[in-house]
Amino acid sequence: MPASGKTTVANVLAKRLSLKVIGGGDILKEMAAERGYEMTGEDWWDTAQGLKFAHERASNPEFDREADDRLKDRIAQGNVIVTSLTAPWLSDRGFKVWLNADPERRAQRMAKRDGTEIEYSRTALSIRETENIKLYKRLYEIDFGKDMSPFDMVIDTVGVSPERIADLIMDGLKTKGFTIKK
């Protein structure tokens, strides 16, 4: 789920395994740049250009399909850690982990991370989740947040450090027979 620790844990794993992290948002930014949008800073999504692209994206579901196709291509190349809300259902490759936390804890994390008020974060997460659930159901018939069948592991991140979560994932990789090179 959003603000469950995906990017933080992915970065811990990437450092341990000397792999690159690729996210769905990275692919969308790549697509925006190709369409002439000017990329400026980490908070690009909150700029006028980012908001304009988000509106364009929302009006055309093919943006998400194209982003997911590009992400599947990167997954097929291997040796990456992917943070994506759809990839677990769209690719048979890899070791898939669902990270979760209760909505209040996720709102607290988001508020701290983004420097926003907790109420704003609660509302933003609720809207984002509702929109994601509708979008992924419409595009792919995914029961986002309910269907855990693609996952090798499901981890509740509340009260667990990113390093410990990475340890659990590393153990799961070994158990499933993945070769781990350091």
C-alpha cells in the first residue's frame, strides 16, 4: 500500500545486493520527459508541469498500460528491484513482496516524509487508494489490496525496521532458491 515502506525497503535491498531500484513513478517521469515535460526536482509531481501530466495521464488509461509494459520489459531484463503497484500481477518473474501497514500508521509516515499535516495525509492516502483500486480493476481486473495470490511474502511493516524487513526478504529469497550475489 502507499506509504507502507516500499521505497525505503527497496533502497536497503538495492544497497545490499548492488541492484538498481525502478519504480512505476520513474517510468511515468520518463514518459513525461519524452512528451516534452520539464523535469525539475524530487517533488516534480507537485509542480505545475507534474500536475498537468497527471491530468493528461488520468484522461488516457493507455499511459498506465504503456508504463506497465515498459516496467515489464525492465523486469524481463532482470537484476532489478521494482516498486510497483501493478507489476506483481502483470509479470510472472521475480520474488514478490506485499508490504502493508494500517492506514493511520501510513498517514503518519506520509506526513513525516512529505512534511504535511496528518489530516492532509489521511485524505490524500484515502483518495489515492480509492483511485488506484478503481483504475487497476478497470485496466486489469486486479482486486488491489485484496488479492494476495501473486505474493511470495506479505509483511506488516508496523514496528519493524526497514533493515529487518530486508532481512526477512533476503531469507525468503534464499528459501525460494534465488541466487544472491553481493
